Amino acid sequence: MIKQHYQSIVIQTVCSLLIPFIQLFALYVIIHGHYGPGGGFQGGVLLAVSIILQRLYLGSKISYRKFSPKMALAFGAIGMLIFGFAGVVPLAFGGAFLDYENLPIFWVHGAELRALGILIVEIGIGLAVFGTLVLIFDSLVGERW
Amino acid sequence: MVIIDLFLSRYVYFMIVVLLAIGLYGMLGKHNLMKKLIGMNIFQTAIFIFFIEGAAKRGGSVPVIDEILGMEAAQYVNPLPHVLILTGIVVAISLTGVALAFLLVIYRTYKTLDDRAIMANMKESAE
Amino acid sequence: MRWVNAFIILLFVALMLYATVGLPDHADPQAPANVHVSPTYIEDSVADTHTPNIVTAVLADYRGYDTLGETVVIFTAGLACILILMKRKANDKATLSKHRHSDRM
């Protein structure tokens, strides 16, 4: 149960300084998954960790006002929808399921379009993992919402 | 000498077998459900390490194509087990989350996590 | 019970140690897992997808269907966590009070 807020000025300052950098690093990990270690799963976990750190030091009342569990559910569902549409939309344009070369982005062709499709899918995976992990944490900690 | 050679070429597998045995002991020998869950996680981790060990190649670099190293397959380690284990780790995390949720419900219902007490309670309420 | 467990674990360890004899050596480039499909992935991924990171290319492109199912699995796990743990209190009093009383006695 996370009921009490930490009144310590050190913890508040360090956490509030750290969280934006964790989120920025998470975005870097998601976007940079093409050229180095990284990708949707790792970046999504980092994003979820930033929200969980906020839950830990702010307490549930203020933290739920900033980022509610319903928003986490919405983020997870949006991530799943992005992945699903990246799979279904090429079907409508004459390709196979998850065949990114047939995505309707007409000014990019061939392998470049495949790289773009991988980026879209990675963003979808990142959002889904982010939402799900925050959701698991919230339901395990057991606050009503 | 043969035994030393065998050990040097197989020592990672022996460590993995030790981890598997620890995980199996946690699942079989412990009566606390939480400890059973920890044993299952150790078992899973041993299997992940086994796959990653199978991906290693002597003289292979990380599986990110580098212009200096060229395109030959011998220059990079096998990327396929890395992919499988990446998905496997995420499934293990979600499995752990659902298992913890079940443990919470069991604890709230029976006020204990000991499997013998839970079985006795279930038998009692069935009669 | 304790001796049965010890016997099962010893049997398991013996089986695994027997199986390690047939496995390829540590970091063998000619191991069967390293020569079957993975050279194709390594050699073709840049030409096919313009993605230097082979793991990302295999994860999201060659085996995208696998990843889709896996994302469904983790999202379902999150939904299952909510469904298991939310709104327990209404159920508690109706069905589970019997257990608690028998526990006390």
C-alpha cells in the first residue's frame, strides 16, 4: 500500500529531476532500436518505470491525477491498435498481413518503407508494454480507481 | 585431460543445469506459493541463459551490422535466439504479474500462502 | 515426500547432464543452430529492411506475426490482472465469508 508521501526534500527533488530524463531515454531507446540495442519492449519498460517512480514518491492521490490507470489502459489499447492496423492496412492495399511494403505511404518505397513500418510497429509495442506494466503495478498495489 | 576439455567446452551448460535444479527444487520442495513462484522464475531464467549461450559464436560481434565488419555471417552472433528470448522475457514478466495477482487473491481468501493449509481448508469446505 | 522430491531432482539433473554431452561446444561457429537460417537473416536484413540491427529486423519484420501474438499475450495479462484484482470487496462478503469462519475454528 502506498499511502504516505515522502516529505523528504531530497527524494522529491531527485525524483522530479530524474523522471523527465528517464522518459527521454525511453523515447531514445524506442526510436534508436534500428541502429543499436533497443526497441519497443525495452523502451516501453523504461516509460513504465518512470510512471512507477512517480507513483512511489508522490503517493497515489496526486499521481493518479497526473497519470490515471485508465490512461494506462488506453495507452496499452492504442499500442495494440497501432500494431493491428500496421498488420491489417497492407491487406487493403494488395499485400500480405504485416507486409509493410504495401503501407499507404506513397512517397517512400521498398526497403525504406519496411524500415518505417518497423518503426511504427516498435512504437505500438512500446505503448502496449508501457500501458500493461503500469496496469499490472496499479492492480497489484491495489488502490481502487 | 579429456574430462578437463569436456568441462571447458561445456561449463556453461553445467551452470545452467545447477540453475534448473535450484528452480525445480523451489517448485517441488517449498510449500510457500511465493517461493514456488520464485523457483519458477529461476527455472525460466536458466532456460533464457541456455538459449543465449547457444547464440554465441567464437569471434562474433553483436548482431548490429557494422560497415567495418562487413556482411559475412561469421562476423556476428546468431540473432535468432536473442529475438526469441526478448519475447520470452516479456511473456515471463506478464506471467509473473498474473501469478502475483493470483497469489494476492489466494492470500486474501485463505489468509495464508502455505499450500498444505490451503489444501486442508479446501477439503474441509468441500465436505 | 521429501525423498521423492530429492529423487525427482536427482533424476532430472542426471538426465540434463546426460543431455549436455550431445550439445555443441561453447561458442562453436559450426553449431547446427548457427548454420541453418540465421546466416540468411544476417546477410539479407540490410538489403531487405534498411535496418542495421538484425534483432529488430527479425523481431518486427521477418517474425512480425510472432511479435503480434506476443503483444496480445502481454496485453491480455494486464487485462487479466485488473479482472482478478478489481472489485473484490463485493464478492468477498457474499461467497468467501464461509472460508474465513472455518479458518478461525
